[in-house]
Amino acid sequence: MQNFKRKITYFYEHHNGNVGSTAGFMKLEIRGDKVKIIINIQEPLGVSYKGADLYLYHEAGDHLSAVKVDDVESIDGVLTYQNRTDWQNIFRTERDLYTFDGVAVVYHDAHYYIGDFTDKDRTGYQLTKKEKKPIIAQMIPEFVDEEEKDESVSLREIVGVATVPAKVEVASISEVSIDEHEVEKATHEIADVEENKMVSDISKLTKPQDSIQRKEESAPPSIDTICKDCPYQKKRQQQHAEENALEQMLETYPKLQMYGVADLFDCVRIHPRDIGKLDMRNWKLGVNSFLTHNFYTYQYLLLGKMRFDDGKFRYILGVPGVYSNREKYLANMFGFDQFIPIKQTGVKTGEFGYWIVEVMPSL
């Protein structure tokens, strides 16, 4: 049987800095790899908008960092939305549902609705919108060099055949008549253009830069060139990639602010599958029973840095939990022997915090 979860989140209206009462709801139904999203918001009287924008957000310090993922339609005074997407790559954001803190339905910067997954009061949090990272395939046409556009000559333009829109049915080949002499003439003209371009490129290469290029070619090869395919070089490149991945995660993943804990810093929220991006010595944590049990309770893990007693910082992984003797016994049994409470009250029992284990960096 597929894993099934259901959650209902209520929306609150935010208008000119004021927070109103409940305005609607959102229902999330997770079944297997998919999540079904249903939104229903009752609009106030007199609103003339034809729709709104759908954003996912996560808390980033004193504001909410939001990315637009879709549009919400307004039908007879009700904002309605229904869709199904992959919760592990929700709306193709390359992030899973649990790395976000809520949903915003936005008319404009001064009028929107907030639906927080944890029902946290978002009064005073500014909604900062950003665009979703475009898909590479959609970006390719935007990076065509202007000079290449000018120099490229298509056969259709030379012959003089009109451009046919993609949606218009084109006549069969037997119905199209093309003057063979015109085609031959166009072919020669294209060859001339390519030949002139080649001559121009060769003339650029025959300038004084040739001496620099010959000097570089005569220089002895570097150790990276000699050992390009040797096991040592491959291992060094792998370790460098792992180190970059760790730091990149700390820079780009959703931030976790540790206001009451001075020893924890640069903390971000991660998913158990992100452990696979770390050094392979940490991979066993991905199947740690204590870690996985607490993840399904709190829906996130902590990755960050911690200042130890020797004054030096090291990378750590934190599992959220509430301190108790039973929890301590289980945590220690699975390798999490240190608990960092969020509030320094002097009494750990009943306090929320993180069970810490050190993350092994690349050798």
C-alpha cells in the first residue's frame, strides 16, 4: 500500500500590513511520490482581480523567501486551485515539499494570503518574491549570439519562401514548386558566406597571438594533464566535489536561525536523501533508525557548523527532538551522544533541541 498522508492548512488574509481572519483552506494529500494540492479561498467583497499567483515560501531570518510556482484562478469570488505534482521535486523547483514552510496566494505586494504548514504567526514577516529558476532548455534561445544571428543566412530567406507558422498546415511536398536554379544560386551564396567567415577566422589566428599560443604549447604539461585519468586525480576531484557540495548546501538550502544557541551557526534544513551528497563515510546515517524515525516526526534535519570545546568549528548533523531519558538512551545507542537545546533554561527535560553527530568531511 502506498504511503498516504493528508494535511489541512488554513489561509489568513494579509492586507496593507494587517492580518485578518481565516479566509480559506488548503488540503495536501500525499500518495506515493505525488502530492495533490487543493486550494479554496473566499475573496472579500469588491475585489476585481481575475486571479492570483501561487508561491511556496520558506522562512529566511526576518522574512519569507517565496518562489512563484503557478497561477490561481478567481471564479465567482472564490480563488480555486487543484493540481498534482511530485512532492520530492515540487513544481520542478528541485526541492521537496518539506523544505518549504508554507504557501502564499498573492494579488500584489500589499494584499495576499498566507497558509503556514506549522500555523506559525507570520505577522511582521515581509514576503520577498523571487522567480523560479528557468529550465535550461527554455534558456537556450536567449543565449544565441547576436552576431551569429546576423551572419546566418537561411535557405528559406534567400529563395524568398514565406515563413509558415507552426500551427498552419503546410502543403505536401508534391504541391510545392521551387526553382532549381534559385536553389543552386542560394547554395552557392551560403558557401560564399561560410568561406568568407572561415577566412576571417583564420586571419584572426595568424596575428601575434600565434606566438603566445606556440609558447603555451611548448610549455611542459601540468600534473593535472599528466594524471588526468589516474586514480589519484579522480579521487582528488571527487573529494573536491564533495567539499563543494557540503559548502553549497550550507549556502543555498533553507536557513535555520539559531537565535538562542551561540555554538550552532550556518545551519540549514535538509532531507535524509541529501546525506548522499556528503562524504561516503556519512552515508550510514541515511539508514540510521533514530534519524529516520525523528525525521518522519519533524519532517526535516539540520546541517550546519558547531563550535566545540577546543574553540574550533566542525560540520555537524542535527536530528530534532525533545529531551527525555528514553530519548537520550535511544539517541546514544544510535550514535547521537550530544543534545543542544534551543532555549538555555538549565533543565533539559521537555526542551526541544537537536541531537548532534559530527559530519566527516572529505579527506
